[in-house]
Amino acid sequence: MSLMTLLELGWFGVIVLLAFLMLKGSVSALFALIAFLGAIGIHYLTNKGDPFIVNLAPLGAGFRMFVAEFVMILSLLTGNIPLFLLSAAYIPFEYYVGD
């Protein structure tokens, strides 16, 4: 594993952990649905290859990107700006570095 892959995995772990800790109890079903649909839309628009291929293999780059997009939208809806900025900065990093 390269250093960049380890950095990606570590950053992803921090985002997921902070999302669990910071958003716990403040997310409604409507917010989750909006975030899910928004993340699917962003994932469709930013897919590197064919936009109709959505590769969400567990812990693959596409899955990590989707979860980061989901957390980014969810944190924006709940007003958690630090988590929004952390996940928004992760997305271009994951997109350009890749596996």
C-alpha cells in the first residue's frame, strides 16, 4: 500500500468516526433521504468514467467517495460546518489521487 492510499483510508476513517459522533441524534429520516439522493446525484455527475457505472465495492474508492458525499450533504443539512469542510476537502483528494 502506498502512503497516499493509507492517508486516504485514514482520512475516510476520521470522517466516518466524526460523522457518527457529531451527527448522532440530530439526523432525521428526511435529512438522510435528501443526503442519500444528493450523494447519488453527485456520484453520478463526478464519476471518472461512464456515469452510468456506479462501483460501490465495500471500502473501494467509489464507496469511500459516496460515503464522503453523503456525510458532506448530511453535515450541511444539520449545520455542522467543520464536518462539512472536512468531507468537502476529502472529495477532490480522493477523486484525483484514487487507488
